[in-house]
Amino acid sequence: MSYTRLLEQRLEEALDDTPVVLIHGPRQCGKTTLAKKIGQQRGYTYLSFDDVSLVAAAKADPIGFVDRLADKVILDEVQHVPELFSSMKYAVDRKRIAGRFLLTGSANVLLLPMLSDSLAGRIDIIHLHALSRCEIENSGNGLLEQLFNGAFELGTLEKLGPDLAKYIVEGGFPEPLQRVTARRKIQWYQNYIDTLVQRDIRDLARISNLESIPKILQLAANQSAQLLNMSEIASPFQMSRQTVNSYFTLLQNIFLVDLLPAWHSNRGKRLIKTAKVHMSDTGLASALLGLSMEQLNRDRTMLGHLLESFIYNELRRQASWNDSDIKFYHYRDKDQIEVDIVMEQYGGGMVAVEVKAAATVTEKDFKGLRKLQLMVGSNWKMGVLFFDGEFPLSFGDGLMAIPISGLWNKGVNI
């Protein structure tokens, strides 16, 4: 089954006006499929640096390699050959053509000095996430833009019940979504981790304890939607905390783990500034923790944590095709009042989100949202509590309870 990627229009626009376009994101999220689809329509030649012979040739003679390329070329998994960035710069400066190079990368090549020094002002970078529920269900662009606009209409929505855990465990990677049995899905994730350790991580960093990476990733999954506790992650290992921290940073750089920074302002003097951890896909997190749909439905605490990460990931994915730049944070103060997700739009405007797995909501569930609303003032757009209900409910000016399925479905008017 093929999926329509809602980022496609943004990619087309970038290729129309920018010499170098990079699609980066986690391995197996669909970068190559998207690049090939657009490339076939536009007459691109495709080359993959998963081919070790091609990598060797490019490293041996980067200038000659680029000079011999077709006029429009896709270079897949370009993080394996950072030596090419300077050569691409020279090629672009000699002949500036929109869409000359379409690159993909499964690591954050922005952190490589050769890229930042060479291609500044010549590159547009597009972050492709795993599939959103909008894309899986082909149900439109999602709710995020409408939350910022303050203008949306939702009908009667589906109460998800046990399917909440189903969606969490499924995640958004295209290939395991196609597999029928839970055993085959888990096998895919196990192979996925092995490939990351043996290929991407080995290439990106000299790590003496490669076998520790899956365990660190598992410990990060166990902290998903919680404040980062690096001491807890480091404690099982006979390594310095600094070393474990560098390994954790590497997992961020290959897009498996997100750190959600704390929101702060001059008016909030008593705010907690520790970042939250979110696994970038809850299917991966569930596989790492050995959680089936049935187990997750029995463990309500872990369900709550992974549901928060699931909603966070869905919002991040919808933000990737939104026209506005949206920054993501969380809010917590020293009185333990918190808001799960805080989003600020470039140019002004805040939408804040709380997540609840239950089917009922009460006034006290809005305590954190109300406090943040007072602090933000006129910059406030909307405070939303996502819950497992059927009907959107108003809790006052700028505060709504919205069924979780409304994040990707409009519902039915009756």
C-alpha cells in the first residue's frame, strides 16, 4: 500500500526555487519512496549511498564524482559521504539551477561542519517524520492549523477505546503497518534497531560499546513523555555519565528520540527547565518495551505516557506541512502544575495541549491550561484537552475538550 505524503507540496515548492533540497528523518520513514516519486515525475537520476562501492568512489574523488553526475540527481543517504558537500557547493556556484540536487539523510547532517560551512544559503531542509494518522487514514491535513486559526467544526467523533493502544503500538513506520501479525511487526523493529547500530551509528561515531545502544534506547522509551533523567539512563552501565549522554545525543541525531524543551518567560520565575523525553515513534517505543496492545491497555500508567508521545508526534507531523514555523515546548512549574505540549507560532500565537486517556473530563483537568492562559494573555489562541470522547466540549473562552480522533478526523454531523 502506498501513502500520500502531505509534505509533498512543500517539497515540490523547494525544488522549484532552491538548488539543494534535503529530506531528512529516521531511516525507513519513507524518504526514499517520496524522493523517487518526485524524481520520476521530474526526470531525476537516482543514486544510493547504501552502496558501499559508490561511497568509496565518492570519497576517493568527490569533485570528479559531482562533476560526472546528471543535471538533476537524487543522492540517497548522503550522510555516508559528507565529503561531497563542498563539491556540491562549487557545482551550485558555477551553475545555479533550482532542484539540482535532491538529497536524503537518515542522520541530522545539519550537525556536520562540512554542511553548515558549505551549503548555507543554498539548501532547503525538509524533515520527514513517520506517517501521521492523517496520512495512514487519508483523512485530510489534520486539526493543527485550525487550532491556531481558532476556526474549526467537528461533528460526532469516534470513541477509540482499546484502539488507542492499537494506534500507539502500530506507530507510523510504513513497512510494519503492512505486516499482519504482531510477531512479524516486532521482528521488523528488531531488524530496524540492528541495522541502525551496525550501519548508521557505526558510521557516524566511533563507539566502543555498540551493544549498549539498544539498552539506552529502551531506557529512553521507558521515560517517554517524562522529564529527562539522565542519571537513571546511565546507572546500568559501567561508563561515565558524559559517555552515556553522548550516546543519547547520537540517538537524537538519528531522529529516534526527541527532547522537548521547557517553555519559559520573564513572568514565570518558578518554572522547571528540564526537558521532556519523547520517542519519535510510539510503535518503536512499544516494541522496545515489549508492549502489545493488550498489555498496554492493562498498564494505564504506561498507556498515558505513550498516548502523550503519540499526540505529540501527531502534532509534530502535522506541523511539518504547516505554512507557519511552529516551536514545541512543555510547561511545568515548581508547584507541579503542568501542560503537556505548548506550541508557539512564528509571529505570535500559542496553542497548548493536555492529553488524557479517559472518556470524561472535568473542570480541574484544565488547571494547567488556565494558569498558562493567564500568563500568556493576548498571545493565547487555544487550550485543548484531548480525551477519548465523542463530542467537542467548551470549557470557557479559549478552552476546549476535543476527542482524540478529532486530531485527524472531522467526524460526522448528525
